[in-house]
Amino acid sequence: MSLPIAYTPTLRPAKGDFGAQVEGETVLLPESLAPSLRRFQVQSGEDLLSYVSSFPSAIAAALGWTAEETRQAEAGLIEKLRGRVHEAMIEPAATEPRGFGAFDPSRLRPLPSH
């Protein structure tokens, strides 16, 4: 289930708050955010949540916010989308550390000197 974004002139963003509202199955966002979010190909609430969690500095730069303000906006968006998007988007599962065949250098014996 996708929550499409609709832009409206009646909402206003603030630093640390996207100004998002959810009405039915639509995420309403301030019209002033449209140019920045369209540039990032953000078309749904899921897209916005994914993008802001993956690339917070890009969102911060586009909106003229600090990293902390972007994290605050992400937290607010999560609360508004909780129960409407898949829980894995909100609380990603922990991943196991991966080994790629390389040895831990600290566990290698030093090479003999010639």
C-alpha cells in the first residue's frame, strides 16, 4: 500500500517539521516543499521516509536545515506514518555483521624481516 503525496498551500513547514498531515490514504505536505522533494523523485510517504532516513544531509541541504532539524522532522514523520506503512520501514531489522573473506589485520602475525 502506497501513500501518495499531495501538496497543499494551507500547510507550512518549519525547521524540524515537514508540516505533514495524513488524510485517509494521502500524505499532505506544504506546497513549498514540492520543488525539493520532486527533485529527489519523492512521490509517496514511503519514499519520503526512505529518503530522509537514507540521505538526511541531502534533505537538510535542500531545505536549509541542520542535521538535527532533519532528524526531528524524520521522527515526526515516523509518528504520523506509524501503522500506515510497513513496520520494517520504521524499525528496520538488525543485520548480522558480514565477512568478506578478509582477515582482521590485528590478528595476523607480522611478516619476518629480511
